[in-house]
Amino acid sequence: MTDRAHTVAVEPTYILAPSLLAADFSRLGDEANAVASEADWLHVDVMDNHYVPNLTIGLPVVDSLRKATALPLDCHLMIESPDRWAIGYAEVGAYNVTFHAETTANPVGLARDLRAAGTKAGLAIDRDTPVEPYLDILPYFDTLLIMTIKAGFGGQEFMPEMLDKVRAARRHIAGGHLELRLEVDGGIDDRTIVEAAEAGADAFVAGTAVYGNGDPAVAASALRRALSRVPGFGTRGTGGNHHA
Ligand code: DX5
Ligand code: ZN
């Protein structure tokens, strides 16, 4: 048996983050825990009916979710004025707080504030936003989320042309020896997850593919199985590793 005191937390090869957006909102706690054995993070889409037309959940729900599941909460803020609201998500215990590059004039300042508040900081790049202008500020971030759809709704079709941004970001991350997760979000299923992984992504959000029909744990495990066929992605353990 391993002496836990001497065990070094090993960074998983990749992160699977089921998105609650496609779950049954009347049973969010149960839906979160249904994927506990297969998920690394739980992706929570916060939409404000301003930055995106859709309206989903906000701070009180994230606060409640934090108490309902041990999974790290990966909060994706699709909101205006993240400078005003993002810190609240750190304060209620989000693991990672991602805001959109399009929504603030001072992404570095906000990233610093998030880290100071004890959470990881994420930068999201929407469909119509190039990634190049943001490459130089990546050292201030723990995650870079490349949208593979237009942010706002689940169930949209994956846009393979977005993978050029993933490739450019991966080259930059590798060249600069940066330590951050490269996350993709939108239209991820057991086929597109492989394309995204081959382009350089190492964190994968999936809503419809996990919660769309049937048992979400089985669906999440199918995504893992698809990834296991990608070179370099086969070494992941059996899920539930929350140390990343
Ligand atoms: C949409 C959200 C996504 C959404 C993805 O703007 O950011 O996280 O849940 O849903 P699917 O996986 O159905 O495309
Ligand atoms: Zn999202």
C-alpha cells in the first residue's frame, strides 16, 4: 500500500470536464455526482443574458454546488463586467474561474486578483476572437479556453476551423514552457474530442455528449475511451483525480 504522506500529486494527462449546462437543472447536485467517478472537473456555465443571449445560473447556485459535490468547479463566466463579478466565484470556492477576453480591458489585472483570491484563472477566447493578441499574457493564466462554437448555447456543432487557434496556442505554450491547461468547449463528442486532442488540447468540456441521453457516467467514460486511442493520452488513471 502506498504511503500517502510520500505520494506526490501527479498531474493527470488530461482533464475531462462534463458541463452541467446539459444536465437536469432541478437535480444539479445529483447530476454532478453522477459523473464523479469519471470527471476531473465539473464545468459550470454562467450566462448573464448580456454577453450572451442565454441566461443560466449564477453565484448562489455555484455556492450550493460547492457544498453538494467534491468535484472541482470549473466556472466559465459568459458575462459582462467580470471585473466586478468574477471574484465572487473564487470566494465561494470555485477551482478555476474563466472569463472572456472580449469582456475586460484588463485581463491580466483580473487574473492576478483571481489568483490572489485563491483560485485558478482562466481566459476564454470566443469564436470570432483571434488568440494571437493574448498569447503574451498566458503566463498570468492557469487555463486557456478556446471555444469550438459561438459561446451561449449547448448542443451546437463543433467547428473544426477553431482548432487552428488550439494549434497556435499549443505551439506557444510548448515554446515558452508555460504551464497551463488548454481547454476546448463546444460540440465535443467521442469523435471531435480526438481531433481536439491531436490539435493540442488537454482539457475537454462536454455537455450534450455527457448529459444528452442515457447514463452520464457511461457517456463520460466513452469519451475517456476515445481519448485513450490518442498517442500520449493513454496514461490517464480511472478518473476522480482532483489534483490538476
Ligand atoms: C456553451 C458552453 C458550453 C456548453 C457546451 O457556451 O460554454 O460549456 O455546455 O455544450 P455542448 O457540449 O453541448 O456543445
Ligand atoms: Zn462552457
